[in-house]
Amino acid sequence: MKNSNAGGALGTSYSIIYIADRPLDYQKEIDSVFAVVNQSLSTYIPTSDISRINKGETGVTVDEMFREVFDLSKKINAHTEGYFDPTVGIMVNAWGFGPGKKVEMDSVTVDSLMQFVGLDKVSITPENRIEKQYPNTYLDFNAIAKGYAIDRLARMMDEKGVKDYLLEVGGELVGKGINRIKQKPWVVGIDDPQAETGRRLKILIQLEDKALASSGNYRKFRIDSVTGKKYVHTIDPKTGYTKNASTLGVTVLANSCATADAYATAFMAMPLDKVKEILAAEKALEAYIIYLDQEGNTQEFMTQGFQKLVVN
């Protein structure tokens, strides 16, 4: 029997399908997962733990969720050579891409703000207190928290004994088991980052006991007036500058959605050859990347494991 819940959370929408032999309604449990994730990690809630830490409060003891996200962020930050960095929010705001105030940027401003960027400048004590080298360092886990929330929902479903479910929050997904109503694997669509308006599906894939997250410069590219080439703006967390990037969209498959979420974000800023190196070495990750070649033509790269899941 198909059970479902849908609504809004974490600044986006969610849709949850779970199959059982009887009618179930886990709306209360779903709401409580979102509530605790928000209270811990939402930069949009002034009283959340992360907001209090960003305001400079030093006496905040964070919960186990915050610690899990922090530890995973540290690991992926190291593995991506700093391309995944939850402290880069100060630069995103300054360049006018975030909720904060845009400032006039020159090399002096970039240098002065960049001293606050770097996850190596933040640590967590055994008592679950966050210590920052610079009070101005701003933590923002939005590029991993949505995936983490889906992992928590999946954990809740597992604890309830649900074997077959598809969880989606803002286009990120975890699929477990199969769609027993159709007796087929769960099939999900990946958006085309070059659709000028609305949504257009690029490919369909099967999702079985895997998590999927996408990141993209959807419709945010510009065309160089001289060469006619397309570029997208992304912030390089290593330099603090915006750069012309060729990657339009990345979809990552991993064992957890938080992991997929973080790598999808890192791969958007990272040079493609570096991304391919990580994918070749990391067998638990699969990816599909849409990018522009040197002539400005759209190209695709797909790992073999990803290719096997494409529905033809």
C-alpha cells in the first residue's frame, strides 16, 4: 500500500512515498525531523545553534547532528582539497550571491575576507563546543544540511521497519528497496541545467539503496559578448574570486545524501580533471556531469556505475 506525505521544509518542498502492507501516516515524525535539523543547522532561523555560533556566542553546546555534519564536512573538505568549504558563505554574500549584503569587491577586500575562510580555522571540542580562530568566520552547512535531513528521514523509516521508500527534498533523493506498487525499481529524473524556462528532464535513472544529489548553475550562465562563449559564475573557495566555470550541472550518487550533496557542491567549483581523479579513486561515488568544452559546446561525462542505472 502506497503512503505519502508532502509539504514545505528547509526553504523548499518535499515529497515522501513509503510502501507498507497497511495505511501509515508519519507526518508527525517527518515534521519533527525537519524541526530538529532546523534548530541545529538552519542559518535562516536566528535562534538556531548555527546562527548563535555565527553571531559569536561561545557557550553553545551543539547536538549530535551538528557534530555529524561538522565531522563529515571536515572529511570532504580534506578530500576535495578545500573545494567543499562551509565557511565560504562570507564570500558568497560579499559577491552578491547570498542573503547577506553585497559589498564592493577589490583585491584588498577579497584578501581581508579570505582570512576568515577555511574549515581548518574551526574545530569542535570533545564537549561539542565550536571553536573559531576568527570570530568573523561564518559557518553555513546549507550545501550539506538538506542531504543530511534526508538521511535522517531515511533512518527514521528504517527504524519503523519500512523497506521500500523514496524520499525527496528539494530535488535530492534517497531510494530504498523498490516501488512495490509497480514491482519496479524507483525511477527518478535529472533536470537539464540548460532548459531556458521551466523544467526539462535530461535523463532517467533507477535509484535502489542509493542517495542522489544535484548541483547546477541552472540558467545562471552568461555569454561573452566578444567570443560568444557561455560561462557560469561560481566562487572559487580557494581564491575567494568568482571564476568562469565550464561545469553546468553535477549529479552525484553516494551511500548517504549528505555525502552526495557535499560532493555535488564541490564538483561544481573544481576543475573537471580533478573531479575525474576523485571519481576514479572513490568507488562509493558515481557521477554525471554536464559541462561546456573549450569551444563552448555542451558535453557529458558519466561514470560507468552511473551509466548502468540510466533508463533507456
